[in-house]
Amino acid sequence: MKYIGNFMVIAIVVFLSLNMKVLEAKAEEPVFKVDASSYTETIPRGNGSLDIDINKKEIIRTEYSLTSFESTLDKVDLQVTLDKNLFHFAEEPTIEVETLAYPQTTKIEYTTDGINYQPTKPALKDLVGFRVSCNGVDPDLAGKTLMVKWGIMPNEDFSDTQLNKDITPYDASYSQSTFKLPDGPVYLVRGEDSETIFDHPALHMNFFKEASPVKVNYENTNGTEIAKNDLISGRVGDNYQTSKKNIPDWDFIRVTGAEQGVLSSETQEVTYVYQQVKGAPVTVNYQDVNGKILAKPTVLNGAINSTYKTSPAKIANWHVKEIRNKETGIFKSTAQQVTYIYEKNKAAPVTVNYVDNNGNILAPPVKKNGLVGDSYKVEAAQIAGWHVKNIVGSESGEYTTDPQTVSYIYEENNTDKKKDNDQGMDKKDPLQEKLPNTGESSTDGLFGILLGLMIITTEVLYLFKYNPK
């Protein structure tokens, strides 16, 4: 029987060490509350952990309860010692004990050095730990509970080297002199009259800081966003990895910033830079209505989906009549053409005048119209009794933007007078007929007449002188 009893004790010890429900028999599961969130953890010999965001500066509250089951609650001690290097008490410890049927004593003592305890409550900033003792006897303690509560916070200078790892913020232990399991009496002894239920039933916590997110940008060479940016979040100390995106019609050319690294409390940015895929050219033509090229075509190039804008060429004496295809648009993967169709400008008229020497109008003026650069040709009008004596201006040339004038200067024809003069000169003087015909000119005739008169006069004088009667 002795060996059987020892075997049972060993089996129960193993059961208490390994079974997560060991607290159900002798102590309620400690409830850990982090502000609005509530966690329930069973902690066999220090196992179990919570993730706590240190940036939120939350109070971590622990509610620890001991409940008896058909046993005597006697000589219970709960001791909590804080790791002062990393944490401080944010709320003072309190105890709640249900009224027992028989007298009992429950007290709480405080320590500022982790060694010496006193009932006087120190300032919260100096508190390092506390101890709760309960001594009492009650033959019927079923469901009776001792509740202990306290709250802690990480220190302001909590080291980043302590992030993302299990930390025990405090050591906690309690002992009880006698204990009865529901299925029979078992005694675990430490020393003469006490046993340690847990050496260090402490909550393990994983403290972390939310890191500043890594912003991943996708931009063109001008810094314009071409795709929605990404934010990579996590905890300080976590690794991050970024990657470029495949963006239609864009080619990746470079990246600025660290594509991979470690999250920190500092802002980090990674920018992937792209350039647009080249589009097919846009050819701009300048032609007349017959398709004749008036100016050298212009070829526009640009990235696909970027905007192009065309404009007409300035061609002297021509204006745009129509435009074929869109003057503005976007570059595409296929070639495009824009054609400006021109026609000549209207020229100033060429006015043709018909006047005499005195500027008198002999016939209504004629106005000839055409297009700049076209040829013109004018001619004299047939006016009865008049003939062209002179021409002022060019009878042929090109139309221009300036008015031009061509004037035909006429002279009246003298046909009747000339005929009379000709007839008078044909009648011969009788005296002249007696004289030798020395020529056909009127001067020669006159000379002959004078010569004849001189001869006659000489003969008359001679007769009077030498033949007087």
C-alpha cells in the first residue's frame, strides 16, 4: 500500500505539472485585462503570453482569484514582485474576500525594494511589489473566493531591445498549507507545513510597438502618381519586403529607397519610378485641296496615352479650309495622321482704266479678281475713234494682297483733217507748173514760185527801161 500511495502522489504531481486545468482545483484562472480587452490565461509554470502594443500606453490589469473546494483555506500567501526596470504599477493592488463563517485575517503588505514588506502603502511610483496573506479556518469553504487585483504599465523608457520577445513583467507565487482535491485528500509538502502550488505563475507578455508604415509609391518621372500607393504596417523590428507592380503601358526604370528592410518608428518610403511605353508617331500634313504638299510634314512623338496637340503651319497667302482627324488626342500603339487642308487667300483686285490724256474716262473701268499668287492678264478696249497711246501699269502679273491698277491712255484719231491737208498739197499752182519740178516736197514748190516771181519782175523792169514809149 505504501508504494501504491507514493505512486499516486507522483502521478498527481505530474498531473499538476502538465495538465492545464490544475488551477481549477485550487485556484481560478487569473484574468488579465488590458484596458477594454480581456484575456483569460492558464499559466502552468510560466507558460502563456499576451501581445501588448506599447505605443498605446495601456494599463495591464491582473485579477487573480483563489477558490476553495471542500477544504480549509489556511495560511495562503500571494506574492508579486515587479520588474522595475521595465514596468511600474499603474494601479495599486487591492484584495476582495468573501465573508467567511468563522473569523479570519487577511492583509496586504508592500515593498519598495523587493525584500522588506510593510503595511504602510508607499507612493505608487516607488512600489515594487506586494504580498497578500490570508489565515483563517472555515469547515465549509466551497465556492469561497479570495480576489487580488493590480495594474501595471511599461515604463516610458522601455527599451526597444525588449520588443517582440517574451517578457515576465513580474514574479508571482502563492502557497497553502493544506489542500484537498475533489477526489480525495492529497498533501504536497514543502518544508514542514507548506507546499508551493506554483513556483512562478507569472504572465509572459510580448510587448511591441506599432511601427510607422512604409509607404510604397508608384510614380512617373515627374513624380505624378500612376497607381495607388501601398502601406506596409507592422511592429517595430519586423522585416518588410516591397515589390514593383506591373502597370499597363508603363515600363519600370528605377527604385528609390530600400526595397526591403526593418520596420521602425521612423517614416520610410520606397518609390518605384516608371516611364510610359512609347506610342506610335502622329504625322501632321499640310496640303492644298488637290493633295499638293505645301509644307514639310511634322512628326510628333510621345509616350502611349500621353496627350498630343497639333497646330496649322503658317503658309504665306494660304489659309486652312478644313482639318482631317483630331487636332488633339492621345498617342496610341498605332500610327495616326492629322491633315490640314489649305486654300489660297483672295487677292486684292486689279483695276483696268480706259482714259484720255486728261484723265477723262472713255470706257467703264474693269475689275479683275483672283487668288493671291494666281496670274492675271489685261488688254485694251476697242474704242471707236481712239487708239492707245500709252499704258501705265503691268498688263500681266500676279494677284497680290495689295490693289493694282492698269491704265490705258488713249489718243483721238485725226483721220478727216489729214485727208484735207493731203488734198490741198496735191493741187499745183499754175506758176509752179512753169518752174522746173525739183522735188515733191512743199518746200521745193515754194522755192520754185519765188524764183518765178523774181524772173517775171526782172523782165518787167527791163522792158520799162529799154523800151519806153
